[in-house]
Amino acid sequence: MASLPTQRAITGEVPPQPHHPPPGQSGTRTSLPGNPLAPSAARRFVRAALADWTGLALPAAAAISDRVAHDAVLVAGELVTNAVVHAGTTVELLLRLEDPADGRPAALVIEVSDHHPTRTVRHEHVGPEDADGLDEYGRGLQLVAALAECWGITYRPGLKTVWARLPLDGWDTCPVPGTEPALRRGLRAAEILAPAPHRVVRDDHEWAGRGALSFLAEASDLLAGQLDEDFVAALAGQLLVPRLADWCAFWLEGDGPEGGGPRLARVWHADESALETLRTALEKEPPRMPEPPSTGPVPIPWPVPEGRGGTVGSAPDGIAGGTDGGAGAGGTCPDGGAGAGGTCPDGEAPAADGSPEGAAGTALAYRLVVAGHGLGTLMLGRRGRARFPDTVTTLVEDFARRVALAVGAARRYTRQVTISRILQRGLLPSQVAQIPGVESRVVYEPSDDGLAGGDFYDVFQAGPGARRWCFMLGDVQGSGPEAAVVTGLARPWLRLLAREDHKVGQVLDRLNRLLLDDATEAAEAAASMVAAAGDLPGGPQPPAQPQSRFLSLLYGELVPLAPEEGGGARCTLASAGHPLPLLLRPDGSVTPAAAPQVLLGVVDDVGYESHTFHLAPGDTLLCVTDGVTERRSRTGRMFDDGDGLAEALAACAGLPAREVAERIKRAVHAFGETPVCDDLALLVLQARQVRP
């Protein structure tokens, strides 16, 4: 296995050391398919790599013990399982040996990358319902955290990497008497590998200091940038349970002026068998919170399902909390001892005896508030406790604020996306015209940033009874509302100019003038507003010069020809700063069908020229935007570098217009490993073959 340069991590939960290995430091990698065979293949690869390294004269390799090898195999299997189940893409596995540096011991670093960075890394156990055909299930990143000295997540464009660092010496020793790190590490791993009912859920004392700060920092990182409010609720539930509560639920209130009643968006329970029972109990009635909304905790009744004698989450024998660490019968404290005067050592009162008529635990509700507006309610409960510790209630209140901010941000994004989609539908034609003797096919895919794109297209008849059909494909600079304004002007203007019987070049001349005039009027209006406001100190100043709104455009017209005229159509077109259209002949030859000219809305008095040619039967004209030509690969190479688009089109000789469009679209998607980040639009026009 060849030594490879290591990857450089950018971010992570625990910052790794700089990855600049000295000469002789080894690394090896492999690619694994995203299928059920990947975890076992990863383990075999790790064993083989470590066996190879042990035979090499490398200082770090000599420190690879059987324990380290076993841990490395286990960690690699867990990380690959997580990537296969939750990302589903091809998996890259990298092993690297790090020499001792800056007081840190030598280490084995394992990196597992997938190509779906928008999928959140899952920390919890991977069960059969999640495994999608895997013949094994993972224990999530808790096991990785228990075995590794540190681990983290690195995001790059189109790539997400989870890494773990396993030290090669000093990990099994106990330098400070009584600390026994190896023993604690072994118990922690055994706890995670044990069945769920026997895991340690939480220790309230850890939230009194740095534990709370670390939890809130982790929550902020995970919740930041989430764009779906239901996903925010799901992620928050996984952070709370079982760390701080046995169960939790999120009620989200309706958005918009109409409002709407609260809906139960997410329910989470440490015991999956009690999940549906809890949901049924909560759905009986939404929580009633005091007004005006505040962020403090509000005690609520413990949920009891209708028609049941027990309570949600109660133990099989009816004792609240049972044997999972909650208070037992007779007021026993959570740690197994009874406190003096009926009080537990941490200040909590012992729980009731847990009879079916008594309380099974304590439940609280927190209002999710942003800028004085209530967005929803967080509910959570603990079994077998008479109250929550003050450290926990304060921590959950801070956590609820972060959840509320994330929900508010997700709602603003959703509103923006909705407006953009409505605007996008209004800016594009509902259907394209059918041209006699010419088959047309349009592919349009807006970018996934939720903003109204700058690409637009149209195919229309020049006027009622006219023998000319016009087509356009344009791209406005930028995206969002600014681009939508220009798109909303350009397409109607082009239709109007075409129906006034202007030639192709004249249409571009007039559109160029209109864009420049509109920019001038906008600048003059801004200057007038400043003047009307008076000469205020530090006030806005009028722009020094008009701000042009420019676009690239491919515009043309088709005149169908009768069979005695050769069939097909006479095509006249012009390109203004746009990727040149390509003409595919039946013999597979590809040539540009226009000459490059300056963008619209930039220079006055350009004088655009058009080019006319015969689109013969069987000929195909391909028009694209820069979302096609500038699609980038992982190495930074663009799709049209080296006439890549012409080569892809030449391979489509003999195909109908529909298949040409689909094949080019697939080629563009396959060229890069990341999702398409720009609008993608293409128009295919193909003259039909004359039937004998």
C-alpha cells in the first residue's frame, strides 16, 4: 500500500494537530461502495494495513499493539457503518500514522469521508430500522468517543469527514494514582456495547461546571444552519435524551398571519417501546402555557394515556423509575441511598412510591420564544424524580433559547424559499410552444440555495398566425430578488419586441437600451430620494454612476421550411455574452452556431449582429447556460474545458431531442461529485427527419 499525503482537517469537535507529516510518515486509503458490504471490507482493510505497517521500520508502527489494532478495527467499522446508513454515498477510508509531536504521543488517525455533507452525522445507535439491509448494526459515535483520544467532523465542499485519533502509547498506563484511565475507558466502551436498558443515562453533577458549557457549545454547533424546523426539533430531541431527560416532545405553533394550532412535531423517548404510548398521551391536548410567553420552566402533569392504569415510562411492576436509575420504592435516592431528612445528596426529594395512581416522575415545559413571540413548546420529563435539579433546569432553559433561535431561522429560510419558488414559477413560462417540424426539449434545474435564479428560457410564436417561432435562453448576473427583477423585465420585453417584427439583432439592440435606461432611471430615483431627505450628516449619498443590470442572452427565431425547400427550419440567432450554441450534424460533427458578442446592459450602441443557417432535418441545436459549461469537478476542472461540451454532444449523434437533453444533463451531474451549485438550463432544438 503506497504512502499518500494526508488530508488537512478544517474544523472539528476537537481540533486535530496540523497534518503536515514528516518524510516517512505513512498513510493509506481506499474507496468503499455505500452498501452493506462496506463495514466488513473496512475492517479487513484496516487489519491488512496495520499488518503491513508492523513489518516496516517506522518508529510509530512499532508501537501498534494488539489493543490499538483491535480498537482501530472497531472504530473504522463504526464510522463506515454510520456513513453507509446515514449518507449512502461512496465512502473514503484513510489511515494515517502520526509521529510524536508537541508533547503528544504517536497516534493512529482514522478518517472516513462521504459525499453527502448536508446529512447530519448521527450519534445514536443504528438499529435494524435504520440499517437498510445491513447485516450488522452500529453503536453510533458514542463508541468512537469512548475509544478515541479525540474525534471530530470536518466539512469541505461536497465532502464530510469524521476522524478519530487513537494514541499508540501511554493510553493503557495510569500516570496519576487512582485515575485509572484505561479502566474508565474500558467501562465506558462496555457500557455503550451493552444493551440499552443497562447504559448509564446521566450524572447531574457533571452539568454544574464545564459539562454544561460543553453541552451548550455542541448544541449550538449542531443546530446552527439547520434549515428545517422539524429537523431542528428532531436534532434537539436527540441531544436531550437520555443526557438530561427520559423523554421530550416539541410542539411547534403555526407560522404566518393565519397562525394555526400547535402541532406535535417530534417525540423522543429513551425507551423506544414507550414512544407510541407517550405520543398518544401527549396528543390528547396541546400544552397550555401562560401569557405573555416567557422562557422559564413551567411544571406540567405527567402524561397518562387514556384507558390505562399506568403512566408513561413507568416500570413493569408499577414502581416509578424501576431499576433504570430513578428513585425506587420507599423514597430511595437515585444513587441507591436514602438522604437525611428525606432529601437526596444532590438536593432532590425522593420520589413517591410509584403506585399507578401516583406521579411517575416530573415533567416541565419551556416556551420557545424569539423576540417576544412564541414559536412552540419544549416538554421533557424524568421518571422517578420529584423535581429537576436547578442546574438542569437552568441548562435546559439556555438550551431552549438556542432551539428557539434555530426554529426561527429555519422558518425565515422556509418563507424565503417559498417566496422564491412562487416568484420563479411566475418568471418562467408555464409551457413552451410547439414548433412545426422541430422537436424541442427544455431542462431547467434551479440551484438548491432556495433563491430565485437568474436563468430563464422561453419558446413562443412571434404572433397570431405568424410563421416565426422565437426562442431564448438567458442568464442574469447573480441570483435572488435582484436577478428576478431583471428576469421579470427581460422575458416580457423580448416577447413584445419579437411581436413588433423586429429582426434578431434589432431585438438585442433595443433590449440593451432598455436595460441601460432602466438602470439610469433607478439611479436617478435613488438620487432624488436622497435629495428629498435633505442634507443629513452621514446620510446616504447618491450613486456616482448608474448601476447596470446586465445579462447574457442567446436569442433566435425559427422559420419552418416546406419539404420542397429542404425541410427543417431556417434559424437566425445571436449570442450576447452567452455560451455559444452548438450545432450537431447527423454525422457526429459539432460546430459553434454563433459568434461571441458583448453582454447586454453593459455598453451603449453596440450594434448586435445575427447569423442565419439551415437547420436541416436531423440537425440538433444545443443551447446551455454557464451552469452547464462551468460545472466543476473535484480537481477544479470545468465541464467545457477542452471542448468537453462538444465531445458530450458528439456522443449524442442519432438520438432524439429528449434523449440528447437527458444525456447532457446526466453528464453534467456526473462530472462533479458535489451537488450542482448553480442554475442549470439547456434547450435542445432538433429538426425532424423527413419521412419518405
